[in-house]
Amino acid sequence: MDNINLEFSDFIAIKKRVVIKIGTQILLNKKDKASLASFKKITGFAYSLIKQGKEVILVSSGAIAIGRNILGIDTPSGFLTIPQKQALAACGQTILMNYYASAFKKYALKTAQILLTKEDTASRKRFNNARNTIDELLRNKIIPVINENDTISTDEIKFSDNDYLSALAANLSCADLLIILSNIGGVHDKNPAIYKNTKKVNVIRDIETYVDGFKENTKSRYGTGGMKSKLEAAKIAAKTGIDIIITNGKNTGTLKSIAEGKLNGTLILSSKSSINKKKHWLLFGMEKKGTIVCDEGAEKAIVYGNRSLLASGIIDIIGNFKKKEGVYISNKKKQVISIGISDFNSEDIKKIKGLSSSEIKSTYNNDTIKSALVVHKNNMVTIAL
Ligand code: GLU
């Protein structure tokens, strides 16, 4: 994009479904209090996109901070226990939704709350349920407002932050644009909070390489993100062909100019080598329960031949998993070469590992063991070593 704004207006014009990610800091004023005014900025921006015929989904943080406001707690996050934070989120979430509902009223738009945990996106069934709900809401012109279900999210099942959640939500809802609102107006060559004379990066074309070389990570005061986490989220979204804009969500002028087709912030273009939605889910959404170790022949067939994993190429099993659960597939050196869904449970694979198709048929051929195909290529995504 040499004449960025000319091409950016075309770029934004063709986007149909947009996820807007709103961090806690965007909703707080200088005294760390939420006010309707900040919500109006966001809903005004959302409405300007809706008026252009786009569908809009919000991923909003803020529940814990608003919970603090209500209960008058200003203890730094590091000193709060997980149940204390969960209780604050439970108090704040309803008020957060009230703010959105009030601010959207001006445009006669209704909102709906969707609370997700990592487990929900890890199960293909729940993932599809969430997708169907979002589709139905949008069909009815209702704005889905997504947050993490903090009440039941512990460290183990927690999205690391809402930046990551927004990337999964964008994939889950088949969005074609993710706008991450930050309190910094985009990605800079150096951290603007520390250095003077920093330069904003207008366009990033190769997010994978960019994020690898990116060092700065200043966390916001009450949110858990930082620019690095936004770039990591952008990398995940870009993998499925979703473009990303990181921009200043505090500034009404900035938001207005984006809606009008002028780039204000950093545009991250999705990778050309984007993977399909199912493979994206295998990589980032699905929980992996164990590892199938395969021999060199199977490794070559998977990595270079795009072939399924057969029992004959399996040499070992690590962990216990059920049929249709997610697994890593590793080579002899225990390097992960692929991720997939196993068509057998771990105990049955132990019985048939190393056996050919005819050996399996002659020895077993019962209801559970009748084929040599352990992970089908359509349920597998290969990882570059
Ligand atoms: N779910 C948390 C909240 O609503 C925010 C998590 C985050 O932004 O990292 O307060």
C-alpha cells in the first residue's frame, strides 16, 4: 500500500464482519473509573461501521475494573487472589453490559452477552454452538458482546488475556477484520511510553517475522495485555486470513477517520499462506491430551506427503487420551511435527502400533479396531520445524 489511504478506503469498504476488541484501559477515565462517555465512543464507532452494512461483534474487557469501581477496591491486581478477581468480575460484568446496552440505545440496537472460557473453544461442539449463537444474533441485528467467563476461568483454562480471546472470537465468528483498540495509537518502532521520537509502523505484511523480533512488553495498568500480546493475537488472527488494525480507542477522531476509510494506526495484513478455519482450531483452539510418536517413514509421509498417520508408523504413545481427542504427533526426536484428532484411544493405539493394515484386520477387526488409520489427514495440521 504505497498510497495507504487511497487503498485503505477500498480495503475497509469490502469488510463484512468486524470484531472490535476493547481493552479495560479504553473504558476507564484518568481516575480509573468507567463512565458512559467512554462506552459512547465505542458504540458510536461500532454504529458507523454498521451503517456501512457491516456486522459488528465486540470483545470487551472491563468487568474486573468496573467491579473494583462498584466495591471501592483499589488493591493492585498482584495482591488480589483469583477468587477475589472472579468476584469483582461477577459484579462488574452486569454493569459492563448495562453500559453497552445504554450506549447502543441511541441507535436502537440491542446487545447480547457471551461469556467464553478456553474450554469452550477447545471443544469443537461448543465452538460450533458459540458460532451458531453469534450468527443468529447478528441475523437479528443484535450486537454480541464477548468477554471471558472469569467466574470459572482459573489459570489452567484461562485465555492468557482478552487479546488472545479476540483472535479466537474473530476466527469463531468468521470475521474478516479484527480491530484491536489500544491506548497507544498503533505499533511503534520503539516503546513510546519510554522513548521520544518513536515512529509508528503503518503496515505490517509479515506478522510472523515481525512478532518474533518484537521485544517491548509494557502491560497496561489493569488489563493483562501489552503490545506484544496484541501482536501475538494479530499473528493468530492473520493465520486464518483475518486482517487486523491496532489503533487508539481513546480518541474519537481516530475512530472516526478509520470508519471514513483513513488509516490511523497499524494495519496488519493477513498471511498469504492462511490456513482454513478447521486447521486454525486444531492449532489454537483444541486441547491436546497426549502425543503419538512416529517413525521416520511416517514423519516423511506426514510432513512432505500430506498423508494420514497409520498404525504401522507409530512407535510410542505418551499420555492417555480418548477417541476423537486432540493429540500432538511427534517424530522420534520428540519434536512435534503435527497436531490432529485421534480416531483411536491411547490404549487401542498401544495394541496396534507398528502393525500393518492386514495384521490389524487378521488380529482384531472388531467394533473398535477395524482400521489402521489413526489420524486422518483432514483432521491434521502439520507444523514447520
Ligand atoms: N476478563 C477480564 C475483565 O473483563 C479482562 C481480561 C484482560 O483484559 O486481559 O476484566
